[in-house]
Amino acid sequence: MEQQAISPHLRWACRRGMLELDIVLTHFLENGYCQLLPEEQELFALLLTSQDQDLFRWIFSNETQPTEKFQAIIEKIRFYALSRFSS
């Protein structure tokens, strides 16, 4: 899937009220989303319906997610964020 094929709705859903989430999710969408399997892309879209506070805890801490179905996609986002934004 090419970057142009990413829906504007999905791009908008990555824009969050918390700057940290906004940066990580938008960068992940632009650079990591296309490598996801279709099922993972669906989970990513579903994950974006979560509240900012929950997403922040799940991505930036080791807190357990409410369901195991999000575990793999959150790990991919974490790995991307660590590799991209760590010095």
C-alpha cells in the first residue's frame, strides 16, 4: 500500500490532543503502516478509537492493554517510536 492510499480519515484519527501521541502515531502511519498486514491495519484503525489517556499509557508505559488483540500492534508502535525517537 502506498502512502497516498492511506485514507484522510485515518490520518485525522492519528491527530491527538496529546503532542506525544500525535507525533508517534502520525509518524507510524506515514512510515510503518504500509508494512502492516491488512488485519493489523484494521487493528490500528480500531486502536485509534481509544481515548488519548489510554493510548498514552499503553504506548509509553508497560501497562497491559485491555485486550490481547492490541498487544502486537502496540508493540510495533513502541518499537517504531523507540527506534525513531530514541537517541
